[in-house]
Amino acid sequence: MGLSWATARDGGRTTISARGSIDLHSSDGLGDHLTELIDGGERCVIIDLTQVDFCDSSGLNVLIRAYKHAARQGGTFTVTGAYGRVDTVLRITGLDRFLLQGDP
Amino acid sequence: MTAGFAAVPEASWQGWLSYVAEASDLLAGTLDEERLVALLAQLVVPRLAVWCAVYVADDRLACVWHTDEELADPLRAVLTESGPPLQTVPGPWPEFSVGVTYVLPLVARRRRIGAMVIGGERFARGAVELAEELGRRAALALDNARLYAAQLAMSRALQRSLLPPALPDIPGIESAVVYEPAGEGAEVGGDFYDLFAAPGGDHWRFAVGDVCGTGPEAAAVTGLARHALRILAAEDLALADVLTRLNRIILAEGPRSRLMTLLHGDLCPGPDGTVRMDLVSAGHPLPLVLRPDGTVREAAVPQPLLGVMDEVKYEPNLLVLYPGEVMLCVTDGVTERRDGAHMLGDDQGLERLLGGCTGLSAGAVAARIQRAVHDYGAAPSEDDLAIVVFRVG
């Protein structure tokens, strides 16, 4: 299935629009990208999952790491656009309360 | 066929080359000692020798193969009588007086792991050298098989240690469990379950969990969680407080910690036939309850998975199960079972499946869910799965 993403900057915000499945095969690459962005000084990182159809536990791991990493650097990492399975998994795992923000 | 003729040499060296190549493929294709030994003997007889005997670790005579099948048993008797060849270098077997013999010690990774003996009236030119070549390859394959068997035994022992030896009887509740680790069994899975009596003897606790990842690192976290749950229960800690504590214990492992989803419950059968239950679903697929009329409901409110945030405080959900009701707990090996782009749990797939299980015993419900998982996709599942079912009354 694979995963691709595009990164856009708008003012102080960096938005990663991901497309595909975040799973065992693709999560490391995404994780490295998020780490680089946050290490590179981005303080407001948003991942848009509107075009992501699946996120397994390794994908959740990547999102949690980015969230914690951003918090340590005094920044934020939030998720937007989750629907269907991805929305369900964020809700079931209770991560919605950390990762989702009402106003992305 | 009769015994006592020399092995027939291959017509051309190309023939021998493809014979050795094929033999190598065959030997490299299995990790089972018994099969390897039989394969080696059948590769050697009748092409290179009239008979062949293979000894494995501790000089156990593992295989005797003879061109004339009827002579295999008498030959085995003679070989058993004479004992194994103990020589460490290739050469004739002077203690064995029937026909010509040649002993080829099987050496892998500089260790003698057995021996092959070939015999006949006389050997064709090059036969001994070819047998030696096959022996070298077989020895390496046998040694790989031994290492694999050791790893398999270790994984299985570790896996067993993470699951309860038996399920306790709970008055008024039928329980059933299905557990399937993924793959061929060389890897320890990340799913686990437990069910045990809590202090006082009037309530029981169960757990269904899934540690992110597989292998020994995940198993270490599973072991930590399983023992923590039992110890904290024995200390009479309230259910939700157990989760709060376990979360901190897992996070304290630092870089060795893993994400973990856990459904933990405390079952208390009442005198009126109902079962009162405290439940906490820490990031786990929600338990489902089936009523006798076929309706299905989610039985807990999601709370965060373990190993993420230090400050999470878990709260118990109270549930009362009535006679005839069934509770189904699964891991994501069930809900995320794939068939192409589809998953079993899509569009309330598991709810619909459970809705069709009215009137079934706990064991029959578990078996039906398991079969549905197997039948869902054409490809075998790549994930572990655990299914725990309780039925009241």
C-alpha cells in the first residue's frame, strides 16, 4: 500500500499531508521525517491524515514519539483529518485526547 | 534388486554438477533433522554407494538406507552391533568387515556433529569425493536445524511462561480462550491473556493484552505486565489503580518500554446469577456484550494505552452481566485481520459476527470467531491473536 507525504510551511506552522498506510513497513520513514522537522526547529507540527486509510501500532508509536519529542522542545505536534479506521484507532487507544486538537 | 553391485557412475560431469546443485538445494530447503538425514541417505544411495548410514549427535544411528530395501534391517542390526565409527578423519572403517566402507565425519562450524558411512562392493571413481561434498553440505544443514530447534524450544518455553497453565473454574461463568501466536513459532508473540482468582476467593481477574512488537523484547514487557497484574491483585489494589501503577512500571523501563494495550477486568459473581464487573480498557479493542436477543453493545469506555504518558489516571467502568449474556474480548489480530483493503473489524464487522452467536456456549463463540478470522482472508494471518469469551449462567 505504501505511504507518501508532502510537507508545507505556512507562517509558523508545518503541515505534513500523508497519504497511504502508516504501518510496520512505512512508519520508520515517517518517524525519521518528523524527528528531522522537530530537531530542525519547527515548533508547530501538524500531520494531516485525511488521506490515510490505516495506522497500526507501529504508526501510533511514531505519532506518540513525535508528540513527546515536540513537547520536550517546547513545541506542539497534533493530528488532524483522521477518519474511519484511523479515527477509530485514535479513539480506542485514548490517544485522541493527546493528539487531536479542536482547531488545527 | 540384489545387493553387491558397484554404484553406477554418472555419464558426464555436467550430470554430476547438476546432481550436486540439486542435492544442495534439497539439503538447504529443510530445517528438520530427521528429514535431512533421510534426504542425505537417499541422495547417496544408489548413485554413490550401495548403502549408507547416518549418525547424528551423540553417535545416534539416525538412518540406514540400502539399495535393496530388504537388506536395510539386517544392515541396521549389524551396525548397531558394531557401534558407531569413532574416527575423526575420513577413511575406511577397519572395524567393519562387510564389503568396502568409507567413514565421513560430519563437521560443521569446526565441530563433529555426526558421521556418514557409505558401503558397497567397491566405489566408483569419484564417488567418495562426491559423498564427502554432500556430507559437508548436509553437516551445515544439520547444524542449522539444531540451532533452529534450540531457538524454537526457547521461544515456546518463553511463550508458555507468559500464559496461564490452566483456566480457573468460576461459579456461574463459562470461560473460553483461543490463543494463536503468529508465524511458525520461532518468534514470541506480543499478545497475552490471563485469568486468576483474586484474594478472598469471591472474585476473579482477567486480562487480555497486546504489546507493540514481537520477539524477546516485547516478551520481556509482557512478562513484566503479567506478573505485575498478579502481584498487584494479590495486594488487593483496586482494578483501575492496578492500571495506573502498571503504566508507571512500564514507563520506568525507559528505552526498553513498549506500548501496550490492555483490557483488565474484575469479575464478581453475585447470588442472583448476575456478574458485577469492573473494567478498564487501556487502549484495547473494546469488549463486546451479546444479549440473548442478538443485540451487541460495547462494554467499556476507551482510556489511553499503557506506556505513553506518566500522568494518566485510569477509572473503572462498571458493568453488570445478566444470565445468558456473553462477553467477547479480542486483540487486534482479530479486528485488523486483512483481506486486501478490507479488515474484519470494518463497519462493525465484529459486532455483526458476535450478533450471530446467540445460544452458543463460550467455547463455541470463541471457536466461531476464530474460524471467521481464518476464513476472512486468503493469505494466512501475520498477527498474533487472542480471544477470551465469558458466558453467564
